[in-house]
Amino acid sequence: MPHLAKWARRYGRQGLVVIGLSTASPEEQREAARRFGVNYLLLRWEPNRLPLSLRRITVTPTTLLIDRYGYIREVQVGLLFGERLREFERRLVALLKERATRTR
């Protein structure tokens, strides 16, 4: 969670939106947000209300990098740390720099 909060602060003005999904109750989410300094949106994980592409996620944590058009560009299952975390951030930065010229 700390790296997500850092990325939200660092890259938010460039268009990054961080959303955390959790099975925790809203009260537990508020407490965790306060305790861990979460500065991004937390939502309740309700698989039946998610797009089909997200309902297949069964492992937590799973981190998705979704582009401005809604395409899933990267999926990382498990904890991000060390070189894996740094590489994910490099891909995130590269994606933020892509021009918004593609048409759907």
C-alpha cells in the first residue's frame, strides 16, 4: 500500500488514478486508510459487480496497470517489492507518457 500512495501523489497530475479493491468492510477500510496513509479511492470487492475481465482475479494482492482506454496492460500477482516494484513503476511511467491519440 505505501507504494500505491506514493504513486498517487507522484503521478496523479500526469493522469494516474489509483483504486484499491478490498473485501474488508467500509469501517475496516477507513481504519486501514487512516493507519497506512492511503490517499486513493478504496472500494469494496464485489466480484458480481465488476467487469468480467476483473472477476477472474482470485489472488490478493493483484496489481493491474490499465491504460486510459481501459485496456489491461500489465498484471502482477503477489506482492511488489525490490526490482519487481521498480520495473512496474518504470512501465507505469512509460504508459503515462504515451500520447492519447489512439481511437477505439
